[in-house]
Amino acid sequence: MTTLYIVLALVVLQRIAELLYSARNTRRLLTRGGIEIGAGQYPFFLLLHAAWLASMIVFIPPTTPPNWSLLALYVLVQPLRIWSIASLGPYWTTRIITVPGEPLVRHGPYRFFRHPNYIVVCTEIGVLPLAFGAVEIAIVFSILNAALLSWRIRVEERALLSRQSQQPPFVPNANAPESKSAPP
């Protein structure tokens, strides 16, 4: 098995694990009165990520040697993903689920960034294809991802507005008070 296929297999396994964790959290949040917002977006994100992975399988020759520095960058952003997911805990999902009355997370990377996992995803979508010389894949999927994320963030922010009126405004600050629950 080539380096490309090993890396892509690991990414696919990571995505599957995330989808399973997300599905479990989604079921639990909905049972607790959570409301899904922007459900129509979700299939587009699944399609985008599947097409991104498939395009690398189809268009990158399997024996392409990797740029190890770019692969290292890909690996280096993973702790931010793990920190983001861990900080949201049972509230983390790949969907937009809001539970009325729950406070927003203000700890972990959410002290510094409104949407830290989106930083990771944007980096991954650009860097991984570049690590195998696929500039076109990096450009096309980065543009598509930016368009979808722009839409998603607007929907997500609107979903949070009613809950924000009950809480202090978001100000990136390392000394912000911690909370035990999460934004959708």
C-alpha cells in the first residue's frame, strides 16, 4: 500500500469515527429537546467531504511521493480538532443542534475562536491534496468548502442569537469563564 492510500485510509477512518460520535451525540441532544437548524445543508457537507477524498483517490497517482512538511502540517492541526471536540463533549456534532436554555461553551479553544474546528477543516482540505501535489484539488475544494462554511456559519450564528441574548457577548479571551455546555 502506498503512502497516499495509507494516509487516505487513516483520514477515512477518522471521518467515520467522527460521524459515529456525532450521530450518537445528535440522537442524545434531540432526545433532550435539541432542535436541528439548517438540516438542508448537511447532505452538501457529506458530499463535499466524500468528493474531496474520492478526487484524491481518482486523480492523484498512487505512487506520488508526499511532501512530508505538508503532511506534518496536516498532522499538527489535529490537536486543535481533538481539543474542539473534547471541549464540546456531548454537544459536539457535525450538524447544527441547539438545545434551548443551555449555556454556550466558553472554554477550550472556544475562548479564542468562535468556530475552531472550521479552522482545522479548512486547513485539511487545502493541505492534504497539496501534500501530494494536487494543487487543483486543493483550490477547487477549498473554494467549495469556503462557500458552504460561509452559509453554515451564517445559519449557525442565527441559531445562537436567541441564546446569546441570555449570555455575555463573545469576546476571545484566555481568561473567559468556563461553561459546561456547547454551541451547536
